Amino acid sequence: PLVLGIESTCDETGFALVRGRELLVDVTASSMDEHARFGGIVPEVASRAHLEAFVPTLTEALARAGLELGDVDAVAVASGPGLVGSLTVGTAGAKALAVALGVPLYGVNHVVGHAAVDELVDGPFPERLLALVVSGGHSSLLLVNDIATDVVELGQTLDDAAGEAFDKVGRLLGLPYPGGPHVDRLAREGDPDAIPFPRGLSKGRELQRHPYDFSFSGLKTAVARYLEAHEDSGEPYSRADVAASFSEAVADVLVTKTLRAARLHEVGTVVIGGGFSANSRLRELAAERFAEAGIELRIPPIRYCTDNGAMIAALGSALVRAGVAPSPLDLAVDSQMPLSLTSVPASV
Ligand code: ATP
Ligand code: MG
Ligand code: FE
């Protein structure tokens, strides 16, 4: 069956067509540039951009694949988690398409989609794996028993997501928005061991209570204090060392906790997804430590790690394969959709 995937949870409007595990086309429009001057995403602006991009992006995807709407056998849309206004535009459009075409509709989980997309690149998933989904909005560790039906959230961030923490530190360092890639670049020139920044939830009782949760706001505060103290005293410091030591702390916590979970759950494969997987120190450290531990590491190319339609079509296709019942046509968006819900269940 040919599955149309629609992504509109945040600031990307994405359409993709997947047959089985084969990606036929993937087209993404982004309103990112419109938000840059505000230093963050403006929900109203994002919703309007989805509305404007919906039909042109869909039309372009079909044209590039040489297919017609009538060829589509199922529609999958990310119905959560995300921004309510953005979700509403994509989900309304998906419903209209499903009704007009007379095909089933699947409301799917955006974060689970970030893991599912890897099947299109690296082939079928093994029986069990861990997925670390890290982006501007999420830092979650998932135990994937079956990508279509059985995903367990082991942990998540209690405050800032990894990308969000990088963006905030970017601002502290006077770098342009979004700061993540700039901090990453600056970090390459610094010493990762120069400053012992804290590793949140990594010791003692905190670790026991939150074995797989993340917390990056204390780390961000530590960076702010370090910079303030040095500005006040006039003592010289290296911005590159700050960026490198901060990056090291984030990557270390993410990789260490994922590795612990892999050992405990006896998992031989880890997938990393989400836009923060572009981070060079995370990639290096994960490659190094997982190789040592004999664990297979799968990271899709970066265009499939940022928000896109392929991840939604991939999960939709997995649901169809697993014979999961479609979602109801009056499906509601869920900005807080729990990660244990891979898709919105059929109404009874
Ligand atoms: P979500 O996917 O949760 O809706 P989003 O759209 O903000 O959120 P992505 O586009 O997946 O997330 O990822 C962007 C985030 O990743 C931003 O916070 C950005 O600064 C960060 N980021 C991107 N590249 C890097 C990098 N090389 N190093 C550090 N952070 C990065
Ligand atoms: Mg985005
Ligand atoms: Fe995302």
C-alpha cells in the first residue's frame, strides 16, 4: 500500500510517500526563517505558514513521484505532540484527504516517527531496540519492542530539551539564533575538559529516582554563572572552552544513560533521531562508546532527523503492515500525546 505521510507539528510542513519501507518522495517546507527575527517559534506564524504551504507542498511531492492523489492507499498525519495550531492544520487537511479519497486515516505520534524513519534508511528494525530522540522540543529515551504497537518511554527531559539548552547557551555566548549549530562549531575549537560542568541526574539518589530522565537547565545555569563570574571579575576565559565543556556534558549524559538502558534491557541496537543528532560531539561519543559496548548505532542522514513527512509515512506504513486499526475521522489533535501511544486508536 502507498502511504502518504503528513508532518505539521511545529514549523515544518512535510509530505512524503512510502511504499512498504521504500521512500518514494519527501518534500519539506519550513517557516523557520520567519521566526528567526523573533528568536523563537511564533505559533500563529507557524499555523499560517502550514495553511499556505499545505497544497503546494503536497502537489510538489506528487509531481516529483509521478503519482496522483488517487494512488494513495492510506493517509498518516502527526496528530501530536506539538503546537496545537500547527497540528490542527495538518490534521484537518489529512482528514479532508482521507474522506475525499475514501482511504483510512492514521493519527500518529511525531516523536515515535523520529525513530521509525530509520527503517527507510537502514532497513527493518531488530526485535527490540532503544531510540534516543533529541531535538529542539524533545529529549526522550524509548524502548521500542515494536515500532507500530509497543513503545515504552523510559525517560525524558524534566526541563529543557538538548537542542533548547544549546540554543539558550548560544544566546548567552552572543551567537545567532538558533544557537545549536553555532555552539557546536565553536566547541570544535575548545577543550572539552576545561570546565567541569554538572551532569544533571547522574549521581546518587537523583540517578536512582530518574535513571533515564534528563535535566539540562542546571547545566545552562552553570554556564551562565561561569560567564557572569568571569565578566564581573575581568578574568579572561575562552568561549570555545565553555562551548566545548558544555557540549561534552550534554553528550556525556545522553550517551551514558542510553548505554545503561541498553545494558539493562539487553538491547543490541540504538537509533538516534531528531534534529539534535546533528551535534558532532554526540555523534563522536556515541560512535565510540557504543562500538566499545558492541552495540549497533543507527543514525539516519540529517535530513531525515529534522522534522519531515518521511518519518510520518514510515510510521504509517508500519501501522498498516501490523494491521493496526485506523484512527477515527473525528480524530482530535493532542499537543501532549504520550509516547506510549504510537497512533490514535480507533473509536469503539
Ligand atoms: P521538534 O522536532 O521537537 O519539534 P525542533 O523543530 O526545534 O523541535 P529540530 O529541527 O529537530 O527540532 O532540531 C533543531 C534543534 O537542534 C535546535 O534546537 C537546534 O539548535 C539544534 N541543533 C541543530 N544542529 C545542532 C548541532 N550541530 N549541535 C547542537 N544543536 C543543534
Ligand atoms: Mg523544526
Ligand atoms: Fe521533531
